[in-house]
Amino acid sequence: MVSVPGTWHDSLMLVGRGHIPAYPLLAFEQCRVEVSARNRGKEHPVQLEPHKRNWEDLAEVDPLWAILSNSQRQHGGWDLDEFFAAGEREVAGVMDTLQRLQLRIGDKTLLDFGCGVGRLTRAFASRFQTCYGVDISERMIEGAERLNKDYTNCQFHLNTVDSLRLFPDDSFDMIYTNLVLQHVPDRAIIKSYLREFVRTLNAGGVAVFQLPSYISLRRQLQPRRRMYTLLRSVGLPHTLLYNKLGLNPIKMNFIPAQEVISTVQSAGGQVNCVDTKQTPQYQSSTYFVTRPAATS
Ligand SMILES: C[S@@+](CC[C@H](N)C(=O)[O-])C[C@H]1O[C@@H](n2cnc3c(N)ncnc32)[C@H](O)[C@@H]1O
């Protein structure tokens, strides 16, 4: 890995030979992806069942705070315009980074994995012809559809499995996910999503995903989450646990960067750059992954 000189991001690292190849814009014949109707079932792995229920709970009691957990915005404190403006800023920053990395991509299809109520999906809508948001929570998907009626090129789909089998290979010019993989409880499932990102990416497309690479033992303890899980399992209502007892079920997970990189590489992806932000308790990395065209 090589540090990128310059002031725009000190922690940005290039992976590989020390430079980023510029990918040519590919010619696409169609921009819409066939979403498979067969796979809308609920055959999610057992590990995802409690996880899905937690997100349904959160989507009912305080969806915007569950998405952007600013302590001053808890219990319905988010202003909707401000909430969506934060998504606009985030997406503008990501597109700017792609430019700086000279990662040129097509503008036909985007996937926002773990879209919540579409905060980021709608911000991509002016940049891609069709934007797909998927989420594990029906309530989040309902919220996304309700709040983004004007964004006619955004589609939202429920995805409760550990894959992206809704979508065929080579579906997306860009895949983006932020603040999602860190909450998935099982590392094997996170890795399955990473492999799916590579599979569904077009040759020359870019997947940008955030995932912590380290969380201190102290921060992993999460007593409020453990208490929530215990009390919920004995039948206490989520509204009481969240509103009255101040507990929540949000889990934090991480995978060391080297393990992420080898998972991506073994799936056929290329990690071009890792952008890492660090505090003593926590290290979060954003990976910029491309899928080179297959060579015969
Ligand atoms: C913290 S929110 C972030 C939402 C969105 N990425 C944003 O930044 O606005 C996490 C979202 O990921 C969804 N999620 C969690 N696990 C998921 C999974 N395995 N597959 C799809 N969505 C998932 C949750 O339902 C929730 O909407």
C-alpha cells in the first residue's frame, strides 16, 4: 500500500502497484437491472433473524436516529431536510474522491446496500440513471418508498438474505454502502456480502464500502445492547426498552483490513484504495474496489 500525497486525505492508501489505473467508460446497452421475482422470500439465515427484528424495532421507534446516531437527534430530533442534506454532502464527497482517484465509472446503475429510508439513494439519483436501494427491514423500505416518491429513478427492495441474489452478475456501475456492514452480527455474512459486491459489479465498476477494521474490547462490550437483547428475549416490548430504559440493540462488528482485502481479492475484486479514520478505540476503513474485466 502507498500513501497518497496531498492534503485531501492523509489516511488514503492506494493498494497494489502504487498507482490507480484509469478505467475507461464502458458502453452499456441497458441501464435497468432485472430484479429476480423468485428471490423475494424470507429464507434468511438464522443469524440474521434477530438482526432483522432489531432493525424493524429501530425503524419503528426512531428510524432517523438509528440511521444517523447523533445524540442530539435522538427520539425524533432529526429535521428531515437536514437529515437528507447530510446524505447529499456525503455522496458529493464520495464522488469527489472517485474523481481524485481517477476511478471513472458508468452512470447507469447504482446499488445502495442497507439503504435505510433512502438518505443516500436519493442523493445518487441525479448521478445515475437507476438507483437501487436494498435493506433488511421492511419498515425501512416502506419509509424509503414514502419519503422518496419524487425520485422516480429510485427503486427500493427488501433483501433479507446473506447474498444479493435479487441481482444478476454484472449489474452495477457503482455499489455504495455506509454504516451497514458494521452492524451485521456475523463475519461470515459480512464476507458473503463483500463477495456479492464483486459478483454484481460491472467490469470497470466501483464498490465503495465502509467497515471498521478495529474496535477496542472496551467498546465491544456494549452493555446497553446486551441488556436490550436479554430483556427483549424475555418478552419486554421494544418501545419500553428504547423509550423508557434508554437501551438499543445496535451492534458493532469489525474485520481486520487484511482479511477484507483477501476476501475481495479471492472473489476477483481489486482493492484500489483504503481510507482509514482512527481513534484509540475504533478504526473505520472505507474500501474502493474495482472488478477488472476478466482476461481470457
Ligand atoms: C445505520 S443505518 C444506515 C442507512 C444508510 N446506509 C444511510 O447511511 O443512510 C443501517 C441500515 O442497514 C440496514 N441493514 C442492516 N443489516 C442489513 C443487511 N444484512 N442487509 C441489508 N440491510 C441491512 C438496516 O436496516 C438500516 O436501514
